[in-house]
Amino acid sequence: MASEPRVDGTAPMDYAEHERTYAFFVGLTKWGTISLVILMILMAIFLL
């Protein structure tokens, strides 16, 4: 029954794929933020 389409025609949600995508997004956001902070610190040191 879990693999049958819903009444509205959509497929059931794949929670494992959702969790992998969310973990990728959080990791990318974390490392992107860390990289930008390091870039700003280096710019403050060398350009001021």
C-alpha cells in the first residue's frame, strides 16, 4: 500500500532521498559560510 500512488496522483515521499538532499544542503551552506568568513578575514588583513 505504501508504494501505491495517492488519490491526488503524486508518488509517496522518499524520506531517505530527502534526508540525503537536506544533509547535502546543510553541508554546502556550512562550508560556504566558513569559506566566505575566511575570505572576509583575509581581505581585511591584506587590503586594509
